[in-house]
Amino acid sequence: MTKKRFLQAVIDAIPLGVSVTPWGILFGSLAIQAGLSAWQGQLMSLLVFAGAAQMSGVAIMGAGGNLSSLLNSTVMISARHLLYSAAYRDDIRDLPLVKRVVFAFLLTDEMFAIAHADREKHGRFDYAYAVVSGFAFYLIWNAATLVGIVAAQSVQGIEDLGLDFAIAATFIAMTVPRLKGRVMLIAVVISGALSVILEWADVQNALMIAGLVGMAVGYILTERGVRWKP
């Protein structure tokens, strides 16, 4: 990997990294409020590295939930990564196990968006680029967690600052530039409509279910050869 490509991967990760920083700060703060020690909260970001699952986890722990609830929530929230990994199956299947494990660990919504955009731009998948961008995001997330942990011990009411909107803004930033073809548009419309219907019907995990259905529809349409562009 050239120095230019390395720097490009880092630079491309920064915008989404910055946008999700408030979310990481909020997690660090809530981890302390849920009863975790500073090192436990930081270790969770270092080892789990899954924002939504981490937020759900500390919420369940703070409410006194059991291990079963924690595991069920984590599986439900993280299920979308099965589709992400399927999209890169042919690209990494022949790589050594260590490289595949590293890729799987760093694979997040943000890394997927960055790596996919790079593949569309250059016409090929670049493993090194994807991993570097993923690791850059990993460092940003953990730095944000540390800030949240420190802030929780010195700033009152940090959870009331509206930092949770950062995750919605991040997904909007990742989604809007991708609305360039039929498959993506159909998937987004179905996901959005279903989330409204399920929320109205008071279905638990409505947003997660709608998101998974939307991604599944997009994957199926792509596998069946539906063209991305009109």
C-alpha cells in the first residue's frame, strides 16, 4: 500500500468518524452511569467496537437486565453485519484467516460505506484501504469513548445534550450519497415505510427489523441482476 493510499484511507474515514464522535462520547458517559468502571467502559469499546450494540448493552445493564436479554439484543442489533460480510465474501474468501478476522472485527456501517464507495470509484476492492479506514474509525471511536468517560465524572447531564442525534445524522450522511439507482432507492423506501408501520403497530425493535428487511431486499435484487442505475 502506498503512502498516498494510506493517507487517503485515513482522510476518507475522518468525516464519518467526526460525525459519530458525539455518539461515542454519549456511550462513554452512559457506561459510567450504568455502573461500569472507567476501564470497563473503555474495554468495551476496544473489544466490542459496535456502537449500537454497546449502547443497548449498557442500557440493559443499567436497568438490571440479565445475560439472555443482553445477548438477544446484541444479536438482533448486529445481524445486519451478516449482509455486510456477505457483500465482501468473494473479495476476502482466499485471504489468510488472520486477515479475514481483522476485516470482520473492523467491519462497521461506516467502514462498509467507505470501502464500498472506494470500490465503485476504482472498480476493485482494496483490502488494505478498507482495513486502514476501519482502523482509523476504531481509533476515533475509542477516543470519543474516553472523552465520554472523563466527561461523565465532571459534567452533569451530558446525556441530555442531544448527542444521540449523531447516529441518525451519520446514517443520513452515509445513505443520501448512495441513492443513485433503483436497488438502493427501493431498499430505502421499503425500509422507511416498514419502520413507520412497525412503530405505529408498537412492534419492538421496529427500526432494526425495518433496516434488516431493507438490506435483505437490496441484496436479493442485486443477486437477481437488477441494475443499480436506471
